Amino acid sequence: MLPHSPDAYHPTHEPAASPGLGFARGDSGTTDGREKSFTAQDWPKLYARIAGALYLIVIVGGTFAELFVRARLVVPGDAAATAQNIRAHDLLYRLGFVAELFYCVCNVPLLLILYKLFKVVNKNVAVAMLGFAFLADGIESMSLLAHLAPLEILSGGTSLHAFTAEQLDAATYLAIQLFERGFAISLVFFGLAALAMAHLILRSLFIPWIIGVLLAIEGMGYIINSITLFLYPALQARIFPYFSVTAIAEVALCLWLLVMGVNVQQWSAQAAQLNE
């Protein structure tokens, strides 16, 4: 993570260096003075592209863990078949766990960079976004213990000899179900973080407003989906396909940050207004 950043840029002053990246101010980056220095005008776009790259890791990791591991190995309502699949594809299941753990780690620098970029819009809302998102990431990370549990249950350790094969299969399936419930809890907080981010994007001048609209729809979708799962599980299974498509909002935000960055002139203008 690159959490450090210069104070808000003021157009009427000489640009300050970015202390988080350690570049010198004003002078060239080499002894012969031919290279342009890295200034405060450059870091917002750089940070945005770093955030986009981290976001891409999160999206790819989440897609792999959910669609190529759990969706392939977990057979709804069939504990025996699920346990057999995990035994037969032990490495794939472990890769799914590692991929999800890795992107949970990547979420930390990603969120800090997003906070640095969007606090110029509204610092209080940016703090709320950061808090909700950290809670979501922490809950998902802790839920991964339940994702890992089937590997321990099916390992056949001496402490498990008292249980029958059917009981071990049932415990395996229960662990996966507990992981899914923990993930659903994390999505409530992520939905709130998405709503806060949507507000920041809609109020910003440096990210397209349509991404904010899409993110608001996604955030509400995640919250409704999780609450429905807790209250009416049968109904949640029917409405989930409609909410899953709203994930396009995160893909759009990721690609915009990665390819376009931010409008530095507009970002600087909002940063200047914040400090007036």
C-alpha cells in the first residue's frame, strides 16, 4: 500500500513532492537534470491506476474462488458428493482458499488508496466507506476458517476416528455453509461501503457519475440479497441471479481506474476547495 500522499494541491503554489513516493521537489530525477520530477500533480493518477490493478486482482481472485472452485466442487444439498469432490480435487480447493485470502490482503492497500483519492470529496463519507469496507474484509477473512475446515475434517486425523464417514461428510458440508453465511454477513457491510463510495463518485468531478449510479444499485442489491438469505432463504435463491449482474459496477470502476485513472485537474480543484 502507498498510504502517504501530499497535502491537497493548490494551483497558485509550487507543486509539492509526494512524500509517500519519496521524489524530490522541483529538481530533475537525475544529476543531469534531463528527467522530469514526480510532482503532486502526478500522484493521483498513479494511485488510481495502482488501485485499478489491485481491484483487478480482487475481481479475478473472487471469480476464481467462487466460480471455478466452490461452484465446481460444492453440490447443493449433497454432503457426500461435495466431500468426495473436495477429496478428489484437494489442490484446487486449496488454491481457492489461497486466492481468496490473497485478495482479502489486497483489499487493504486498495481501500487506503481509495480513501486517499476520495477524501477530497467528503472526508466523513470517505471514512465511513473505509470503515464499512474494512469490516467487510475482516469478516470475510475470518469466514475463510470455515472454508479451510473441510480439509481438516476430511484429512482423517486420529481425533476424527470416532466419527463415521457420513458424519464427516455432513460436517464438511456444514463448514462450507457456515462460510457462505459469513460471506453473506460481510456483504451487508460491503453493500454499505458501496453506497458510500457511490455517493463519493456522484459528488466527485473526476470519475464518471454513471459508475456511481451502478455502484449504488450494486450496494443495495448486496444488502437486500443477504438480508433475504437470513430471513427467507428459499426466496434468496430465486432473486440472487438478478442481483449478481450488478457486479458490473465494480468491473467498470476497476477498468476506469486502471485505464483512465482520474481527472487530475478536477481532482486538484476539489482538493483545493476542501482546504479553503
